[in-house]
Amino acid sequence: MIKLPLSFFSNWSSTGHLLVRVALLAAIFLQLNYLGCTYYQALDLSRNQKFSLSERTTRFLREAGPGVTIITTFLGTSDILPEVHGIVGEYDRVGGDRVELEMLDLSRSRDRIADLRDRYRMDLDREQITVVGENGRIKVVGAKELVTRDPSTGRILEFRGEEKLTSAILEVTEKEQKKVYLVYGSRDFNQLAPIAQQLQAMVNAQNASLENIMLQG
């Protein structure tokens, strides 16, 4: 009869406990990873909430019918690249299946850019966001349109990504452009110029056109 030392059973017991602990930790990690991927809340901690979409844009993306493809072509050294990637990432997240996103580097993705240039028959060799509708309509938003800069220093004063991108999506998906009328009476229209300028920015964001109507005559 073979007698085994007590240390043999002690070692096996310790090994078994260790394996059980490892298995439990692995199960907890996988469960947390699944919950994190399935149920999560995006937080925008940037100044002025520049990576957050407005309620109007969020509602539009979730209720809109036709889908769009968003293609970004920027250099890795672009000073607005973080803002661009942040905002288009939100459109991709909120839009779900309605938004297809492709982010390309002008210096590293030359083959893919060449393929898209041949497909859409357009220039993709500059910094821009290209929005393509399912109907084939295309709207290009250049890098200069996305920001307002200090004319003396070139410093970025305002990032206008949401305004320009939502307008571009509307332009390639809407069947007919909407119109907004500014109706005025006896006052000189030049006196209404400040109001017209404020309205114009709001109208542009909705991809609409602003027209003036005079009641007299």
C-alpha cells in the first residue's frame, strides 16, 4: 500500500482553489465587459460640450429614413482632427445602421482614397468631410468651413462641425429644400439686416433657403 504525504493533498487543494479563483475572475471580467459594451452612457467632458449632439440632431438621426455614408479625409497633423473624429463618431453612434463612417488619413490611406475617388468621381485629396446619400447625392464640407478662426492668430474660436454636418446630411437626403420667409412691411430692409443674419445661420443649419417678402406693393 502506497502512502502519500499530507503535503501532496495540501498542494492539490491549493492548486484547486487557485484555479477556481482564476475562473471566477475570468467570468466576472467577461460579464463586466459584456455589460460595458451593451449598456453604456457616453459622457462629453470637453469644454463647451463640442462632442455632444443637440437634441434636434439626435432626433433627426434616429427618425430619418435614408442612410448616409460619412467619409473623413484629414492629415494626422491637422489641428482639428480630434474635433472631427469626435463629432463624426457621435453621428455614427447615434445614427446606428443609418450612418456608415469611414475615417481616412490622407498620407496613409492612399489606395482606399483612390478607390473612393474612382467610385464617386470626385476629388478626395484635401482635408474635408464627404457625405454621400443612398440616392448618390454628395455634399463636401471643407476643413475651413468647420471652424471659425481668429484672423490675426489663426486660433480656433469655434468648431462648427455639427452645424455643417447636419446641414450636409439634410441636403443629400431631403427630396425638396425647405424655405423660410422673412416678411417685412414699411421698415427699410437694411434695418432688419442683423435679424436676417441671425436667421441665416439657423436656416443654413436646416439646409433651407431664406427669402425676403415685402408686404407693400
